[in-house]
Amino acid sequence: MDPLAPETAPIYNIEALELNLRYGDFQALKDVAVRIKPGIITSLIGPSGCGKTTLLRCFNRINERYGNVTTTGQITVLGKNIYDPDVSLSELRKSVGMVFQRPNPLPISVYENVLFGLRIHSPRGAFTRRQADEMVESALRDVQLWDEVKDHLRGKATRLTLEQQQKLCIARLLPLKPRVILMDEPCSALDAQGIERIEDLVDGLREKFTIVIVTHNMAQARRSSQECIFMLMGRIIEHCSTLDMFLKPKQPETEMYVRGRYG
């Protein structure tokens, strides 16, 4: 064995092998194999219905909420097969957070939104009021929202703008100390300025987290990700650097999609 191999081999925070998923009789994912690195943003692109969101939801097993779902194969997250019998779904979803297409703040205060997940996963009295205040401020600063809401922490989160709500939904994950953040079209409900600010925010988080983002916006994928995965009809067609995906794709289906010829 090459003595340099252990040092030069890439480290992957998410790995899938021979992954297949069915909704009833419909096969949504077909023999998917993928490796996703930490410290970068990986985008999932492809036409509607190609399996992007289904694959994203596999990484924290949210698909199982929908019933009539059959999954085979292996998914390893942070070195652990998430289908092992000793895996706790609540612990998995603490480590692998999810941001949805449309912001979904709870109809409670901004302050309590940030702490909501932590309160669910912690015993009563696990942290003091001072610690709670510090966690709220830290999370809101990390998502560049503190200065805008620090004087309105007790106000209802649903009164925030859509951009602020989406930032709050990201902040809600941070007290749980996730290692992976999954994002399902997090900018689709925002205007151009909101998109730009959320993209800047996500880019600033990538060194701390493994980030996987589903997007239909080709310009966003090109701007915001370092690696790109192109899916078609439940299969991964190509996975490479984003620059290569858009400038010199290897597969004809990829070239047709990124050139706008279908999808």
C-alpha cells in the first residue's frame, strides 16, 4: 500500500452505496452511489421528478415519514450506517439538520424558535437562562440575523420577512450542533436580494458543516457550490466539480441539461 494514501485519500461525511428507494411500486432512486465531502457545498440538480429531494431526504431518513417507502442499500453519515438497528432517528436528525423549500418558523417567538429543537432533545433544566440567551444570540449572529431582531426576540417569528424566516430556520438547527445541513431549494420563495443574502450566508457556513443543497436554479448551482451532482430518472448521471459540470460535462445528458435543452 502507498504510505501516502491515508493522508491523501479524501474524507467523506456522506456515502451511499447501491441505494434504491421505492414509493409503493414506483422506483424513485436506482442504484445510487455517491460520496459527499465536508467543507464544501454540493448541489443536486436535475429536472423535476428526477429524485433530487428524495435523495436529500434519505440522508436523515425523513422519507420514512411518508409511508409505503422501501429503501435498500447503505448510507453512511459521519462514519455510521444510518440503517443500523442501534441508530436513533432523533439523534440522527440532530446531526443532520434540514432546511425546507418554504420557511417554516413556528408561531411562537423568535427566541423560542431558536431553542425549540434543543428543548425537545434536552432534559428539563439542561441549561440555564443565561446559557439559553447566549445560544440564541450566537445562533442568530451565525445566520446574520441578530442585528435585525435583537430588539424583537419576543415577537412572533411569523411576522418576519420570508428571508428572515429562512435565516431563522437555519439558526434553529445550530444549537443542536449538527455536522450536516441539508437544504431543499432554500431560496425558491425569496426575491433576488434575499437569494443573494441566503447564498452568502450558506457560503459562510460551509467550513463548519457539510452542506448539500437541492436547486432548480442553474445560476445558483454554478455560483454557490463547489461540487455538483446531476440526476436523471432516479440515477446519478454525473458528479464532479461544479466548474467541470458546466464547462466540460462528460455525459451527453448532462450537457443537454446544463445547456437548457431539456428539463
